[in-house]
Amino acid sequence: MKLPIILHPDPRLKTSCTPVADVSDALRKLGADMLETMYLAPGIGLAAPQVGIMSRVVVVDCMNGEGDTPRPIVMLNPEVVSRSDETSVYEEGCLSLPDQFADVTRPAEVEVAWMDLDGKANSEVFRGLWATCIQHEIDHLDGKLFIDYLKPLKRQLITRKMKKMKRELARA
Ligand code: GNR
Ligand code: NI
């Protein structure tokens, strides 16, 4: 089932999420619905608060190139356990801020630990777009958006545009 995505500004996108205690059928359904919502958007990641669920759940699949084999990952309680000193810059976007893009500098490589939908502990080193996307998703779980890395003036400009977009969507 495709879920509606919450748009910035919204208090739910500024709230820290609660860890997941254990795997349940409801959580497996949430993972499947979030992947469907992400692929349909289309996007390369999605965090539970973006669909109004205040739990530490993210989905990612950065195999978005022509002819790439998909690699959907559902992460419960994901954590960055180590980060490289080397950084990389990506032009980021967010499904909660349609049509808004800006360069963000983050660690180029991160080791991420998470629990999967079988309740098993995982950890893996991610680099490139995967590293950027997973850090962007974990930020969502801490109530943080990519625009929080920008200078206040640019952030305010984007927030103003988003308020206008939401007003127009509410009128339509
Ligand atoms: O689809 C998305 N693309 C993207 C591009 C660069 C850096 C991060 C992202 S994540 C974004 C989907 C989203 O909003 N996830 O929270
Ligand atoms: Ni996002």
C-alpha cells in the first residue's frame, strides 16, 4: 500500500523517533509499504517519520541506475558506528521537500549497524550515494533535514517556498 508523504514544514519531521523493540507483522507490513512508497515516488530512501510513523525504521535502495539489480534494505534502529574523515559532497533532495536541492557535505564512508526484519543484527560499510542516503535517512529519525546543514538564509528561502507549495496544494 502506498502511503502519503508528509511535506516540510511539519512538527513530525522535527521529532526524534522511538527505537523499535522487536519485529512484528505490523513492522513487516510497514517495511513493505515504505519500500512501495519509496519506489513509486520515486526515491532512493524513505524514513518512517516521513509517513507519520515515529519509529526508527528506514528503507533504502540506491541501485537506481539503468540495468542495476535492485537491493531493497529495511533497517530497524540503524546507527552509524564509525565514519571516515574523508568527506564527499552530493546534491541532496528529499521527498518531504519536492523540487528543492542543495549540496551537502558528509563523511564519505560510514559503518552502519541495524536490525533486519528477521530480528538479526547486521553491519556493513557503505560509501558513495549509499553512505549519503543512509546518513540522510538516519537524520530523519533524529528530526533533522538536509536543509539544516545549509546557511540560515538558504534554509529560510526553501522553507518559504515549501509553505507556498503546501498552501497551493491545500487549495487545489
Ligand atoms: O530520493 C532521495 N534522493 C536523495 C538524493 C540525494 C541524497 C539523499 C536522497 S534521499 C531522497 C529520499 C528521501 O527524502 N529520503 O528521506
Ligand atoms: Ni528525506
